[in-house]
Amino acid sequence: TIEKYAPRFTNSVLGRQVLSPWDLQEKFALIGGDIFHGRMSLDQLFSARPILGNGAYRTPVEGVYMCGAGTHPGGGVTGAPGHNAAKIILKDQRNPFS
């Protein structure tokens, strides 16, 4: 158990919460309780995430960008989608005519 590596750890736990996929859908609007905001399958990866043609954090609406678990590299890489989107936004701001 964790006590072997962190003595008295269980005594420091103040509470816990267990959420089912249904709970995640109801509480956070995660369709089907999917924490990755879309399947992590070949048709939903790289430039096809979230959809083919809008995989570079830009949207068809000028000045509106996407980031988060629904964008590349997905929900399992904390912070990376926001970092990548910020780089695109900064690039666009430096060269607004690109």
C-alpha cells in the first residue's frame, strides 16, 4: 500500500470523491463522460483533432482559437494544448497578415 512509501498518508486524506462517466457528463458536459473530449483514435489525432481542417488551434472565425483536451495533443497531456495554442496566437499577433 501507499503507507509503505508514505507513512501516515491515509490519515492525511480529508475526503474523496468518485465520479462515474454519467457524473462527468452531468457535471462537466463531458459527452459520455469522456475526459479526453473525443476519442483518441487515428481519425481524432494530430491535424484532425478536433476535426480535419481545424487542427491548428485556429477556427474559421478570425481571432477565435481553440485549446484544451479537444485539441492536439489531447487530454492526456496537461497544459500542452494551451501552450501550443498560445504559440499560434502570438505568431498571428506578430504577423496579422499571415
